[in-house]
Amino acid sequence: MATTQVIIVGGGFSGTALAIHLARTSSSRLLITVVEPRASLGGGVAYSTQEPAHRINVPASRMQLSGEEQGAFDRWYRQQPECSLDSVAHCDDGSVYPQRSLFGRYLAEQFAGAAQAYPHITLRHVQASAVAWEGEQLLLSNGETLQGDVLALAISHPPPSLPRALQPFSAHPALIANPWQHGVLDAIVPESSVAIIGTGLSMADVVASLGTRQHRGPLIAFSRRGQLSRDNLSGEWPEWTLAPQDVSSARQWLQHIRAEVVRAAEHNLPWQRVLDQVRVQGQAIWQSLPLREQQRFVRHLRSWWDVHRYRIAPQVSAVINARRQQGNLKVLAARLSEISDLGNQLQITLRTRDGASEAHRLDHLIVTTGPGHEALTASQPLLQSLSQQGLIRADRLGFGIDVDSQSHTLNLSGQPNARLFVVGPAARARFGELMGLPQVADHAADVAKHILQELQIAHAERCPPSAL
């Protein structure tokens, strides 16, 4: 019997989880190839960082490949030498927040374990980048060609997009357009003046990284609303049950959630428990909203949702709070109104929400406005190839790639491609809540199920039962 071949492009969490779920659930022979340029699988953008200040944003007990494995990573981490060596990871309530690279290592071990556990499955990692898709063949940067029955796109977040006002200064020595590039923060000396555009999770990571480099100079973080990511909840708290609600607008959902926060407070429960339940129902809520309401959410509420939903580890929060108390970190609700070249420095003028202007002379301006998802389909050669062939299209919200309810990509005419799938955050315009790890893990399991169903259909079409 011929071996069916599945190709997964991208070996971060989404791609690695998809490969493992396929191995666990397929009863047929499969060759699963993960195409990933990094030396190890599982890391991706999020978990390949070697920055000691970069920690997972939730307790280790909430990180897993599936709901049935709750606590598996926590148990694994507590057996690693890093657990005892990294005293900062431990919180007073007994929870641990490991460095992110440890979760990447855990995923790589899970992949290796799956490769050994299922003899009818062949799991392999090809260290290369995908260049183009031609027919049923994937062309790679190393010159190799892979044949596949199914192609799954586990595309990572694209690089940050440079705000228009900064584009003329893209080559300026004071501008750090992508702080995740290896070593770029090492050039920042402790006394230098720094501004960060963006105040979300990426900004929090940068502040924590600067802390490990003993930076103590003036630091400004600004964004249009000046909102910081909120702290995670510590300790054990009862679950909260949302009151039933059947509404079809973003505004009504906002009013309902606010009322639920008030109701929870009357029971001495914090707002985080309410938002956790909204997150659990997030995909159903999102898919119940018509497109115009989804667009309103993106325009008016998304930034507020993000800072409450995507919270920061207590260790990172402590660094930010300490710097604000010391007076050398200022967070502003402001926009960039002017920027000029001062040799190796930049001069910026910020216009605050109350109309005041502030001028700052900077040694470094760091961009943390987030990945450029609106340009995802043009961000790398494979996606350009698929776009040019009309096999994929951008979604209407600018989040990533348009897919159907089974995560098949949609072509230019809106028809699903039976053998082409998207797994992970690039599909979130359809599914909604698809950035947090539990939801991405569940999505990977669902996509694995849909892939196996498609392969069964294809096999039945090739080999119909003999007539009686």
C-alpha cells in the first residue's frame, strides 16, 4: 500500500502540534514532513527565543498539546534542571512561568516521542524554507522537491510592519524595526535614551530584555491609547459562568461583558475570570457576528480586548512596575507627529491625547507595533506563489488567509481547496479566538481530523469498492 504524504510548512507550535496530532490519530500509513528552517521544531517565533527575560504568559500548567494533557508541560518542566536553577520562574502561589525556550524544547521532545511511538507513521523534519507550490510538489530553498497529497500552512507571524512615518528612516542607526532579530538589543547601552512605539506584549518583552542588560536610561513607551497588557491572575479562583446571551453586535457583547464583570465582583471574583470564560466561548461568539460587526470590533474594541486577553507574566509585570515607580519608564497615550534625523540620534515629537506636545531626543526608537498580518499573503515566497496561482486569498479583516469552516484555504473565487489547509493564527479571521495556545492546540487537532477525512475520501475515490 502506498504511503500518503502530508507536508506541513512551518515548524512552530502550530505545525509541530498538527504533525503530532496526525501521528496520534491516523490509522493509516503516513509520511509527515515538516518544513522548517530552524534547527529544531516547536520553537517558531514565540518559543525559539533565547532571551532569559522572555517567559510564557500563563502558568506552565495551562500549556499543553491537547485538553487531555493538562498539566503535562508543568510536570515535565519540574523535572528539568532549569526548574531549580531559575528561581525567578517560581511564584508564591506555587505556579511556575518558565522561559519560553523551555516550551520549545518540550515540543521538540514530544515530536521525537511521536516519531518513535507510531511505527506506521514516519515523521521527519526538513530544515529548509518553502519556495513555491507547483502541482502537488513543494519546491524548497535547498533545491529539494517534496511530493505531497496534502499541504498544510502553519505559517508563522510575519515580521513587524514599519509604520509609514518611520519608513524614510528604515536604515537609520537609531531605529530598531525588528527587536526580535538576534543581538539587536545588545547595542543599547545602560544610559541610552529609548522610546518604544507600541505598548502591548511585545513592548513588555522589550522592557524585560532591557532589564537583563541593566538599562537604566530614560524609557518612553507610547501608543494611540497607551494601554498596557494586564497582569495574569495569581492563585486559585472559582470558575465563572457567563449568563446566557443571544446578541448580534459587538456593542451589545461589550455591554454584556461589562455587566458580567460587575456581577462577578459582587461575588468577590476578579474580572479575569469573566474574560477567561469569554475566551473559552470566543470562537462561537466571533462566528455569530456578521462581518460588519467583526469589522467594528477590529476598529474599536480589538486593542482593548488584546490588553485584557493577552496578559503578561508576573515576572515581566514586576520589571515594568519597578521602572515606572523609579520614574525611568513613562507610558503615554500619544501619536508620533514629527520625526527628524540628528545624526546617530532621532528627534521625535509626540502629540498626547490631551493635545500637548512632547519632544524627545533618542538614542534608540524600537518598533513593537506587532506582526504585519495585513500583508501576510505577500510576506514570503510560498505564499506569493500560492497567491499568484489564485489558490489562496487574504481574508477581509486583514488577519491572514481566508479559509472555510474546515480550515481549507479559499481560492480567488471563494471555493475551498480540498488538499490545502491553514493551521494556527493565520486562520483566525474565520475562527476568531485563535492566538492563545489552548485554542491553537484545539485547532491543530481539528485540522488533523479534517486532513484525515480528506485523505479517506481521496482514497475511496481512487479505490472504489468492487461491484458485487
